[in-house]
Amino acid sequence: MTRRTTALSASVALAAALALAGCSSDGGKPELKVSGAYMPQPVTDMAGGFLTIENAGDTADKLTSVTSPLSDDVTMHETKNQKMQMVKAFDIPANGELKLARGGNHLMFMELKKKPKQGEKVSVELHFEKADPITVELPVEATNHNPQQH
Ligand SMILES: [Cu+2]
């Protein structure tokens, strides 16, 4: 008798939990917009990539991978104590932004299939945990280009 009551209340609790989860999962979507993308003209067979991803949505997202025809090996790096470290993903906070910039977080292109020159563009596809992929054309800028220095 006691056992049956417990099972019943447990299933009620489960149903309530499911309803709650269902409610919060359609509470919004990430709304991503990419700006300020560029690649400094590479001097070796590797290159960096920089951009800003704004999230106007109420839901956080993550940049989980990056692909490009320029390289089969594109990774995400953070810079800590002036050392580069590979990370699995970058957080894109809700109503916030992910900023990739010189001296900090960046995209890393290894074993370039060709060396793009200033004025050319490099196509990159950004993949996210939640949002649909976004394709961005990175204009190739001078090797020492840095939009933060004015
Ligand atoms: Cu790096």
C-alpha cells in the first residue's frame, strides 16, 4: 500500500519536472551576428582568425567548431600567460558577445592549403551548439593589422 503511494507521487513529480523542462526549453533562442571578421595575411603555413559574435538572444550558445576550405585543421585557441591553448568551445553568453582578438581568443588555421594575400577573402563556417551554422568571409588584412589600435 505505502509502496504504491510512493510510486504514484513519484510519477506526478516526474510529470511536473517534464512540464517545467519543456517550458524553459522554448524560452528563447540564441540570435547570433558576426562582425569585425578578418585574417592577418599569413607569413607561414598557419594563420589566425578574429571576429566578434554578438548574441542578442536570451539563450547562451557555444562556438563548437570551425571549418574552412583553407585548412582541414582549424581550432579554437585561448591565450593564457602569453601561451596559446586549444579549447573545445567558446562560450557566447546570452545578451552578450564572444570577442576574438589579437592577444586573446582566436581561431587557428594550420597547414594552410594556400597562402591568402591581403585583399583576398577566406570562407569560414562557424558551427554552434544551438544556432544554425554561419558562413563568414574573412577579409585578409595586412599581417600586422589590428583594429583595436587607433
Ligand atoms: Cu593559436
